[in-house]
Amino acid sequence: MALRSLLAALVAASVAVPMAGAAQASAVPAPAPAAGTPLVASPAALAARYAASREALRTAGTVADDHGARARATALRSMAAPDRQFLFFDGRDGGRSAEVFGDLATADRIAVLVPGSDTSVDQYRRLWNGASALHQELGPRSAVVAWLGYRTPAMVSLAALTAGRATDAAPLLRRFVGEVAAARPDARISVLGHSYGSVVCALAAPDLPVADIVLYGSPGTGLTSAAALRTRATVWAGRAAADGISRVPHVRVRLPFVTLGFGTDPVSREFGARVFAAGDGGHSDYLRPGSAALRAIARIVSGGQDA
């Protein structure tokens, strides 16, 4: 039955992919960003990084406007507001960015959010809302980084059923978190992967310099167990009661040119992660203000062991 369900999802994705292609965010052009500088977590250095990213956002917005992509241009102008803090921005291929909530120079708890499917510059608000809510829940001396550092798959697509995008993203996440850890060696750092983002976090896990890896709303990781992540970090997993991801079959099907599915359920005893109570919300509700999942994730980031 699980195999039949997965193959049905594959058929649905095969139909949906050509329909979605016409509106791909990657079709909107953008200039190449200037060469980045090493991350230094001093107020002056961070201010310079934020200013450079703000300029890149404005330039990309102008190009999008000239291309007739009005919605993209509007989104970019909003992201370039004086109170926004981007460590980097690259508008090409749908957009890549890392936005900071809080003061990275003084934070002793840092959470790096890795989003899942259907997240891009054009669908950025949900990621912004979640990062903002987590920062508010964590309180003073915390920072949250919304890391949109890879091209996420469409929710209904072949790419969302395979680890290909996550395999490409994992070394990028590892490099970014390594830079944050080098800049803030005394801070407690956690990476949080939602949905397909949990696959990215799991594949990036070896040698990731973090205290916790939190997988929530996960379809699986492509690995058989928490031990298979090969990390010294504590691996956590949570799934809300009304999250439809629970209906995804936890199998892996090897076909001649691709492997479909992500295997063992991360909240199962077999996987061996520490399971936290995620409440009764849906797939997009984990970082909703006031939710049980948000409170639990904030406790984990803060070093609590009772989430």
C-alpha cells in the first residue's frame, strides 16, 4: 500500500511539473552579487554586510521591475527596508538569502531555520513570520537566521520526492553554519529543518558545529536513524497531530535512475531521535505564535532538555 501511494504521488507530480514550470521564480533575471566578505560578528562589520545586501536587493528589484515581474519587484523592495538585516542576497535562480532577526553580534543562542518546499523570494512571508515568531519567543540575547540558501522544490513535484535538491544544499548549509560558528564561537547554535528542509539538515549533519538538529514536519531524511546522521548534536523530531505529512509513506523506492521517498519516520522509535511535543497544528503551524510546537522548539534552542 505504501509503495502504491508513493507511485500515485509520483504520477501526480509528473502531471503537475509542466504546469508549474511556466511560473517558475527562477525565470526572473537578477544581477550577480558582489563577492562576499568573511562573516565577522562585530556591529560595524555586520552593518556593512547588511548595507551591501540591501543594495543588492534594490538592484535586483530594479531588474525585476524592468523585466515586468511586478510582484517580485515589490517583494524585493520590502526586503530592502532599512530595518531588515540580510547577511547575503543573490537574486538569481529564484533567489538565495539569509536574514537575521536579532543581534548576531551579542546573541548567545542562535537558531538557523532551513525551510522546505515552495519557499522562495516570491513566497517568503511564511519563512519571515516563523523566524520572527521564534525570535520573539526566544527573547533577548537570541538571534534567528532564516536561511534560504538553496533552491527549494515545489511541493508537488518529482524533486520533492527525491534527495537531489537536499544533496546540493547540504554543503552550502554546512559552510554557512561553519561561518556563523567561527564568528560566534561561544554561542549555542541549533539548526531547524522544516519539511523538506529536514532532509537538508540531515544530510548536512556530519561535522555541523551545532548543539541541536531539530527536524519538524519531516517526510523522512533519507537516512535510517538519528545515529546515521553521524553528529554529536542532539537530534530532535516533532510532528503536529494535524500535519498531513503523516500520510506520506515512509519508504524508499530505488528505480533505475532515481530513489524516491525518504524512509524511516523521524518521530518513530526506530529512528531514535528525541521526540518533542508539537501540538495539534497543521504542516505550516509549527512556528505559529502561541503554539505548543513553537514553545518546545524555543526550549530546545535555549538548551532545555524537557521539550
